[in-house]
Amino acid sequence: TRVLVLNGPNLGRLGTREPDIYGSETLEDLRTQLEQDAPDGVTVDLRQTDDEGTLIGWLHEAVDTSMPVILNPAAFTHYSYALRDAVSIVTEAGLPLIEVHLSNPHAREEFRHTSVVTGVATGVIAGLGFDSYRLALSAVLRRAPAGS
Ligand code: DQA
């Protein structure tokens, strides 16, 4: 099984970006932790982009190759209907997609209280730093279709 772990805009700056909110560890540290957690036979394919179209293309790829997805849509969470539609294509195809956030958006600015993605995601885990992803990894694997 290959799990796609997709990260949206500005998450490539983890480690130096608002460390009081997002912590001082980097996306490479996250990759290492998830690879350590992954059971035998599971490949973690972690990617990051600042580009909406690229992120949407990766979600289409998940459908075409039957991959379960962990998605931190970052700021796109709050306003990208194009991303929401792409997430819907994934879950409609019967693949699990878990929305994750490092911080708890509901404890922050008003504009972060809305997610246009949640309504079509399989589930959401937020506010737990890298643990949001680690919990999502075990949850997504339990829901991955056989043969994915
Ligand atoms: C985030 C929360 C978003 O509101 C923000 O725009 C991000 C990161 C998180 O992981 O906490 O870039 O998705």
C-alpha cells in the first residue's frame, strides 16, 4: 500500500514558519516519523506544493492509482472550492481521505473556522501537531481498499 501525504501552501517552511504555532520540526522530520511508523509493506509518499493545480493533480492521481490520502490543505482549506471538488472525487471513488491540521483552526482566527473540505473528507484530525498525521496514517490504512 502506498499512502499519499499531501501538504499545501507554506508547509514547506515548517520549522521556521511561526514555530510557536507549528513547532520547530520540518517537513523532512515529519517524513522520517511517518516512515518509522509505517508498517511493513506501506510506503509513505509525502509531497508539498504551494500550487493549487498541482495539489488537484495529485488528488486525481490518487484516484487513478487507488491511493488513500492524508491531506493538509493549509490555507486552501478555507476557500478552495476547486480543491473541495477534487477531494470529493477521491472519496466518491471509495478511497479514504483524512484532512489534517497541525494547529486547531477553530482556536484561531475566524476565517480559519470554515473548512470547505471537511464536508467531503472521510474524517478530520486537527490540533495535534505531527500526531495529527500519525493518527491519520493508522486510520487511513484501516480504511484503505484491499489491493491499494
Ligand atoms: C493549517 C491551518 C491553516 O489555517 C493554515 O493556513 C495552514 C496550516 C494547519 O496545519 O494547522 O497553513 O492547515
